[in-house]
Amino acid sequence: MTGFPLLRSRRLRQTEPLRALVRETRISVGDLVYPLFVVEGNGQKQEIATMPGIFRYSIDMLPGEIEGVAKLGIPAVILFGIPSNKDAFGSAAYHPRGVVQQAVRTVKQSVPELLIMTDVCLCEYTSHGHCGIVVDGYVDNDQTLKLLARTALSHAEAGADIVAPSDMMDGRVKAIREALDEGGFNHIPILSYAAKYASAFYGPFREAAESTPQFGDRRSYQMDPPNWREALREVEQDIAEGADMIMVKPALAYLDVLHRVRNAFNCPLAAYNVSGEFAMVKAAAQRGWIDERQTILEILTAIKRAGADFIITYHAKEAAPWV
């Protein structure tokens, strides 16, 4: 007999030590990457209204925050810059003394062992809020590639450990790989936002990064949410162009995509637990509608179970002691 009453699945669920012993999916603090928003100026710690507990920091305020992140055991951060001045070409993105470039140097001086990822995109730096150069109302793919490559190279020169292009221009991984190699940075890995969808879950981030498009939207370059086969093509292409790691973004509404990518490819896989996903948890928890800790842990476990090797999440600091 293999069924009940000889088979009783509840035997292995009776106590927490027993459940932990047979647990199939585990989250550790080493799986977490913490996003940080950096602004110009001094003495700035600006709370983001739509993301409770998340702040924009000026560069002089970064060492204290970074040291706290490192003490929690979080191995990596990803930096997003918000410049004081923006223009049509996003020139602050690739300026040698741009906000991210300065932030990278500051973090490396403060906590050298912390891995620094940098977001490579123009949307935070352009006056129109799009991820590339706009020509006649349309984002010009090929002209944008040169600036993305220049941005990634400037981040590497500042000391970034990993560059992460998020723009979704065709061919950007190849352009960045060539620029890094020619610049003497063939050791710097590329984490590609390979399957990045045009999602409503980015709303709070766009407020945080001041990157809402001034006209239109990003659907002509970010992926259409109903498509998953297209995601596999995007990932395959980015790996062929030189991506060392790939990402699916957002995470929760795209766990099926994450799982399919995991099954199809062997390279390291990240998932971005994005701002809207974070904000929904915080809003519900503030109203007492959910158990915040258990919800966060369940979300992170689901992302890991679907196939992510590591998770970029605004929950990283609060989740670190729990995992």
C-alpha cells in the first residue's frame, strides 16, 4: 500500500525543525541585492512617498547606508542615479564625474568588498524621460547604443564590479561588451535586463528616479506582457552578444517566464522584485491587511523557487535578518 493511512504527508510538517529539514527551497541573505537611489548635493536623505522606508541619498550620505547594508550580510547593491540637470542626450549618464560614477568611487572607498552593480540606461538622465535618443518622436535604437556603451565604460572606469543595461535597445549587450573590452575591462561582467516587460509595476520607481516619460510610453522597446516565447529569444540573443548574467523583470507577475528561462538556459539568472510589488506589500501591511514578514518571505521564496539565483529587491534590508 502506498496511500493513506500508510502515507501521511503531515508527518513531515509537524514542527518547524522538521519542516526546515525537508525544505526544498531556501533563501539566504547572499541571494539579495539592494537597490539604492543616489542624488547630487549634500546632506540629502529624501524619503520616497510611494516606497515607505526607501530613500534617495546624496553621495556624502552613502557611506553610513552602505556600511549598514554590508553589516546585514547583503553582498551587493545596484545604483541608480538622479542628476540635477538633464538634457536630450542624457549626457550626465556618461560624465566622468556623474552622480553614479562618484557614488561608485565612494562606495568602494567605504566598503571595498561590497559588489557594486550599476544600472546602465538613459531614462533618469534625459529631459524627455525615454531610455535613448529621441528622433522625430521615436527612440532611435542605433544612435542610443553608442551612449549606452559610453555609460557602461564610465561606470567600469569608476570601479563598478558589474554593469547592468536596462534600456532594452537591440544590440546593446554587444555594444557594451565591445566598449568594455576595448577599454581594458574585459573582466567586467554584464548583467542584462534581458526580459524586461512594459509593466505597470514600475510606477513608484519612476517617481523615485524622476524618470517618467514626458510623452508616450516605453512599449516600443520594452516587452509586451502577454509574450513569453519572445523572452526566450531576447535572452538567447543577449547571451550570444556577451551577457554573463540575465534578468527577468518584474518578478511576481512573470514567475512563469522566470521558470521557463531557468529551464532553457544555464547562465546565472536574476529577478527584479520591482517597486510596485514592494509598494503593494507596504500599503497592505500598513492597513493591517496582511502579515508583512510572512508575505515578504513568501514572495522571495516564490521567486527563488521559480528559478532565480539572486533577487534584486527593496525588501533586502528588512528580509536579511529573517533569512
